[in-house]
Amino acid sequence: MHDYQLVDGDSTVYRDGSIKLHTPAGFEGMRKAGRLAAEILDACAELVKPGVTTGSIDDAVRGMMLDAGAVPATLGYRGYAHSSCISINHVICHGIPGDKVLKDGDILNIDVTPLVDGWHGDTSRMFYAGEPSLKARKLVEVTYECMMLGIAAAKPGARLGDIGAAIEAHANSFRYGVVREFCGHGLGRLFHDAPEVVHAARAGTGPELRPGMFFTIEPMINLGKPWAKVLGDGWTAVTRDKSLSAQFEHSIAITETGNEIFTKSPTGRDCPPYV
Ligand code: MF3
Ligand code: CO
Ligand code: CO
């Protein structure tokens, strides 16, 4: 039913629908890419404040990647022309950096994907500009918990649907909406590969999780209804009901005993407030 393919080190891979199983060389590559991605988000915590433009943060992200000998995987990806996605308040994902100025009380997601020696480290976190409302902070905290519960369900022998089931159950208990239009994804030498990691699913369904699989878990959770729409720019996804939305993303591997998170913050700044 599902096709698995062993990928050793730098062998060429294709988007042929197969789920890739990686060797220690792949783990080494992803540790490096994931660490750089996490360090860049750590540095973003110092930049986010009221009065700053999203374009200036994107410029800083690009600079950090190039300085580290990496390339922003989003630059030129399907016509996207930026080094990060910055999604504020009711923007769910794929917010385009530009002249927009952060204001006190904004919550925002910064999503970065450096390409390091051919490996993709894909991660995002929420940030606070000034002091957001209690409701906004609760949404952000629960969204982080959703991601971590999804990661806890990711282990050999489990099914892919167990991840979405864990995320959806937690979000539902707060009457939040889980976005369906955008998913986590396999990654490695490819940016977006099989499998599609849905964040709302039935436990016990989908492909079996096997050691060596690499994929992201990146739930988008809305304070209101789950419905999304994409704006006329072709990228910016917003909540239809204008409610706030939050997202976190880690790149992980299935290991023999559980999982490994490639994009953990080396300074513990995985979830705000970043003090
Ligand atoms: N980093 C995003 C993800 O989590 C993808 C962004 S693609 C872009 O999969 F083109 F919008 F940048
Ligand atoms: Co991703
Ligand atoms: Co991402």
C-alpha cells in the first residue's frame, strides 16, 4: 500500500510518492540543518518588537543563512521570493515579509528553512510583539502543546494518523479549530515530500511509522473555525472568520526507540515568552 525507499547519504531522490527511510548520513545532515534553523529562530527572538517591519526580520534571516553557508530553501521556491514566512495574528501561514510594521500585542509565526549541504531544516515558532492578550497567549501555548503531543505520538510501529489524532483531541478540548488545508510533510534532500502529515486524523490510520522517516509536524490552530482562504497574492493564508491563528513546526526523525527532534532550540527558546 505504502512504498518505502531506503536513501543512503547523498543519493539522488525523487518526488515519486515513496516514503524515504534514511541512514545515519541523513541524520547527520539533518542535525546540522535543523540546528542552524533553530539558531536562526533563537536570534529572531531578539528582533521581534513593536515598530519593526517583517521585511527587516526576513533580511536578517537571509543574512544569517548566507553567513552560515546555507541557502534559504524558500527563495525561488514555486516563485516565492523571500527567506522566511512571517504570519501575523489571523494569518495562518505563508505570510509574505515586507513593509508591515509589528505592533504591540501582535502574535506572529516565523518559519525558516535553511538548506545546508543539501538537507532541509524546516521549523517555525510563535513570537510576541510587546504584550499580547491572555486569549492570544493561551492559543499560542496550546498550539505548542498540540505540536509536542503530536511528536510524542510519533514512534516506530505507530501510524501516521496517530499524530493528527493527538493534535486534534487537544485542540478540540479548547474548542479551537485545526486547519486542514496545510499539512506537515516528509523532508530531507527534498523540501516537501511524502508523506502528507495531516494535523487532524483518525488514530490507527495511515502509513506505519518506521525508523529513518523524516517529516515535519506543523499544526496550525485557530481560535475560531478551522476554515482557511488564500489571499490574492497567491500565498497568504488567513482564517475565514478573522480569528487568531498560531503555528509551531519541528522537523523530526523516527528512530528505533521513538523520535529525534532536529530543530530544538539549543537555548530552550522553543515556545514564548522568550526571556
Ligand atoms: N516552510 C514552509 C513549510 O513549513 C513552506 C514555505 S514555502 C514558501 O512547509 F514558499 F511559502 F516559503
Ligand atoms: Co514545513
Ligand atoms: Co516551515
